[in-house]
Amino acid sequence: MKIALARRLQKQLQRLPPPLLEDFLGAVDQLPDSFGRPHTHLGVGIRKIHPGGVYEFRVGKRYRVVFTQPQPDLLMLHILGDHDEVQRFLNSL
């Protein structure tokens, strides 16, 4: 499965402190093997957050990454943010 990064997320990643970037990369590495397999979701905490096929996974305790699956073999990562930032993103849909 391929993973693509939205332009907004690419900009966010350039400004991340190294420890948070490391946590992000570790979670993204687990994503293809976890998505669509409920029993392996526990590691990165994948859950559906919008009826339009919008999901999130955890990066540490504070942050979440919002993503979609626009094609069967592609996951598009949109933003990295805390609870409030994720809610703002969802409200913009």
C-alpha cells in the first residue's frame, strides 16, 4: 500500500522537532500493516472519525494524523494535529 502526504502535512513535517518527527515516522511505518485489520489497529490507534471515510491514527499521546483512502492501494495523510486541530479540519470538510 502506498502512502502520500498532502502539501499541508509536508509543510508541517518540516517544522517538527526531531523527537516528534521520529514518532510520526514510526507510526506511519506501522500504518499499511494495520489499516483494515482491526486487531492490529491497537498499536497506532486507527479509528474512523467521519462518515465520509476519514480516519485518524495516533502519534504519541497528544497528536493524531488524519488520513483518507482515495484509492484501494493508497492512503493520503492530510494533517498532524492535536484534538482541536483535528476538529477544525473535520469542520472544514
